[in-house]
Amino acid sequence: MAITTILFDLGKTLVDFDFGPVNQRLTESSQLPAEVAKQRTKDGYNAFCRGEMSAAEWQKFIETDYDLRMSADEFRRFWADIFWPIEGMFELAHRTKKRYRQYLLSNTDEIHLPWCMERYADRFEGLLDGMILSYEAGAIKPDRRIFEYGTKRFNLIPEDCVFIDDLAENIEAAREFGFHGVVITSPEQVERDLQKLGLETT
């Protein structure tokens, strides 16, 4: 059966990012041992991405653990001003949109996603038919529940879909669910792999 639908991850697929400045400030502010702080933040962020915390609760979590105080707007910029577009992927996605349904499928949060959609509104305009977001699904990749949520919400047939993500473990889980999968290393490689799957990319 021919592929009719392309699913894109967000970070490291459509947009790149650098958490370095955020991590540096958190490390400098933490009163906890570095490894303890790192694990607490990872666990807390996974909960935020699953929608188990609001943006305000996530800010409070970070401020409490790292002895920081910011306004909501300051925290939003601190947390989200880390992204820039991968232009080659946006160019490819706009070409494929002429022939295929396209969706975002991302582990993200209610600060990062709106920031990217607002900051790069011109790139996203007309690109997507919908978004499958971890904080709405209540699950993060590679948990198959996010794939179940997305296919049910948008009436997708797994074998008709190809998913593009930067992490091999997420692509492995997607393939186990029934999707085709492409691990991105560059826009040019993604285009070649899509063509190998029979998609038209011009």
C-alpha cells in the first residue's frame, strides 16, 4: 500500500536547538549535587511533556530546584529561546505537502511548541494537517500510546505513514507500531530515504 502521510518530529528534525545556555544557568544556580539535579530535572521535564504539569507548575518546579525567580514572560524566553529552523527540512516538507498529508508528532511542552509555531509561523504556514503532541496524548515517545493516540485522533492507517525522527529508539518503536520510519541525519538523506520508500519529493 502506498504511503499517504508523513509525520515529522519537531526538535532536531524541523528545528534544531541548543540547551547549553539553559543547562549552564541551571547548573550555576543549583544547590543540589549535579547528578541529582540533572535526574530531577529530567524526570520533571518528562512529566511536563506528558502534560502532567502546566507551564506555571513547570516554572515553579525549576525556580524551586534552582533558586531562580522570573516573570512568566522571562521564564518563557529563558526556556524556549533555544531553537532555529532547519531550512532544508522545511523546504522538503513544503514540497512533499503538495502530495501528502503531514502531521507533527513530537515530545514537546506547552512552552516550546507555541514558541516555535509563533517564531517560525512563516515556515509552518500551510505545512501541517494536524499535530500529535505528547502533552495532549499523555505519553512520550517511544511509548506506543502516543502513536495510538495520533492514529486514532486523525484516523491514520499506520502502514500508510512514514515517521521522521532523530532518535533511532523512537523510529524502532514507530516501526513496531506499523509505521515506516526514517532516522534523520540530514535533509538530503531524508529526501533520499523517502524516495526509496516510493514518495515523490519534487
